[in-house]
Amino acid sequence: AISHRGPNGTRVVEANGITLGQVCPEGREHMMDDDDEVTAVLDGEVYNWHDIQPGATSPLEAIEQAYGEQGSAFVKKIDGHFALAVASSDGVFLARDPVGVVPLYYSSNGSVSFASEFKGLHNLGMTPEEFPPGHYLDPHEGLVQYKEISPVEPVRASARELATELRHVLVTAIAKRVGGGAIGSWLSGGVDSSILAALARRQTSEVKSFVAGLEGAPDLEYARVVADHIGTEHHERIISPKELLELLPEVILHLESFDALLVRSSIANYAVGKLASKHVSTVLSGEGADELFAGYSYLEKLPPSALPNELIDIINRLHNTALQRVDRCSKGLGLIAHVPFLDCDVVSFALSIPMRYKLNRDAGMVEKWILRRAAEGLLPDHVLNRSKAKFWEGAGVKEVLRDHADQTVSDADFRRHCKLPDGTVLNTKEELMYYRVFCEHFGELTDTSFVGRTKGAPMTR
């Protein structure tokens, strides 16, 4: 059910009465170790594996040995985005990264089963739950939160010092993810993706950029400008309204959601993922910058005292909304998508930046002000100062999908079916349209609590 996540093959290990399996992405040969002594599986990246277990020769070996010698506490030392499992004589140990960049679902009724996607367990007749980010499941301790994303005391430093340090941690985060050979970048021409592409281009000559949208969509033009400025090998895909609707069933199958704004943005993202998969095996994605640096317009209306907790809240909602889109629109096509803005060190530093430097009211309510300062000299001014546009807005897909839903779902139909069996209430006709496609793939579920909902989504009921 999840073979699309690993075009490089399949690995199965049996040890201690436990079976672990994984599908292996391209270029991840260390995941194909046939040594039965290595009883760990990993989805994602552990960048400091050689530090968490000196003497280990691969990430899997480091994970297995660190767990054997240090116990569950070793996950607190990991620098990376991951879901992992270890088999021991005590049972199965599971863990997921603090932000939830890498997905994980599990069922623990009598025995522990797990998978990177909901369908991996649902197709076996199980009722899986989403494994919470920043937690581990230990055979003796049970489910334990080992890391919490929470407000921290702001540092005292000048804007110039903060911008310099922010640029440094971003450069370092990209260096971890840019290896030999070509790397791709999903390039919408917005501030976030443009900064990543520009910094990556400084570290390697082989950056290929990708954008998709309807004819005349603003993302297409901005992406061309950025690609020309930084010198990437640029690729674009023009999508027709007909193609958007044709992609819908495939997107929802991979996405495992019916949230309207998430599906809407995923269609354009999936189209650009298809384009990128023909040229590269890894891409950079700008996800996380808006949450860390106050990039949403609604934040301007909140009192300054409410902003720190609001940013924490939307960061902690990423795991089953925007990050789910990034994961499914890459792994669904055999790609690996990196999110450097959510690097451990970037997140830690960003949380310490005073709020007045994120949403700068003195400069005319400029969102992501400090990030723009950190990127000065990398991009044309009109790109660096571009206002935030949602993925589906910049790609031009909003009206096509909304209008199609209005034409196919009547007012009476929406009123009759907007409340789901588990009490969840659908927000719009567009969401009901997506839910019906969702049910074609997964059936009408009695519990849809694992489906993330976008905060502040518009409602027509």
C-alpha cells in the first residue's frame, strides 16, 4: 500500500518475534542493510547518527546500538526529521520527530503495528491513530512526550545580529541536506522557497527549480524571475482546469485528507512534484517559515501579547496539515522533500527571536521582517518584498475547484451531508466534494480525528 514511498526496494527484518519492514527511497542504500543484527527501520533523516553512537557505520546501526546502550533517551539527541522503530527482546520501540515532519501511524491493540501512511494499516482492517510528534512509545514506559515545541525567552540582540545568525543557521541547515549531485527546489517565487533556492545555489551548481500553475498564475512569473536571477535549471508545468479535476482522486488517495484548503494546495503541489520527479530524487520545500516568522496576514489583527502562543499553536498543527501535504506530494511520487526551515537549530533559534522582529509594526506591519533582512542581497527586491500568497492562490487553482464544487453540490445536498458520522462538520461544498472522493478510497469512517483541519478555514454553513 505504501510501495510508492520506496522505489529503491523493500527491506524486511525479523528479530525477537517482531517483523520490521520498510520501503527504501532512491539513494538510501544504508536502508538496505541485510545484516539481521541491525533491527531498526527509519523513515527520514538522522544527520548526527555518528555522534549519537560513536563507532556506528550507518544510521540504522547507530539507532539500534544507541537504543540498546542508552535506552529511549537517545531520541532526545537526534538532529533530524524521522519516524523510526527498533525491535528488541522487550518489544517494539517507536519514535517521531518533534515537529512531525515525517508521518507515522500506529495501532496498539494487543500488539503494536505501525506504518508511514494511514492506508498501510487501514488496508489491513485496522483502525490506526496518528502517532503524536515529539513522542516515543517504549515497551516499559508507554507513550512518552520527549520534546515539546513551546515559547522561549526572547534573546537580547540587535536586528543585525539576529539576521546574521539566522542566515548562518539556514546556510547550515541547507548544507546538511545538499549532498553530491543535483538537488531540486520547489520554487513558487515566494519569499520562503526563493530564499532556500538561492542559498542552495550558493552551495552547489546543480540546482533544478520547479513550479506549476494555471496559465497566467503569478507563481509562474515570479519563479522565472528568481530562477533567472540565481541561475537554476528551471522547469515549469502549465496545468489546465481539466487536469486539476483529473488529478483530484490521485491526490486525495495519497494525501489521506479532505480538508479543503489542504487538498486545494496539494493539487498544485502534487503537479509540481510530478514534474520534479522526472529530474531529481530530492527537493527543498519552504514549509515552516510562515509559522516560525509570522507570515500570515491574520496575525496582524492579534494583540502583540497573543502572538508567541499563536505561533506555537500553528507550528504544532503542521504535522497533519501542511507537512502532510509536503510528505505525500513528494513520497507519493518517490521523491524526498527536505524542509530546512524546520531544521532543529533553525526552529530553536527562530523561537528565540523577539516578536517585534518577525511582525514589524514599526516598518508598516511587515511580516517575516527578520527573515527578509537575513536574505538581503540574495534576491531581487520585489521578490524579497513579495506578500504572502497561499500555494493555491499563487498557482491560480482556487476558483476552478470552488466553482466546480458549487456546480456539483446543491445547497440542500450540502445541508443534508455536511455532518459526518463521527460528528465532524464539513465547512464548505468544496470540502464535501473532497470528502466524497476520500470515501471512495477509504470508506465512510466512524472516526476521522486523524484528519488534520486547517485553522481558520472559511465556512459557508
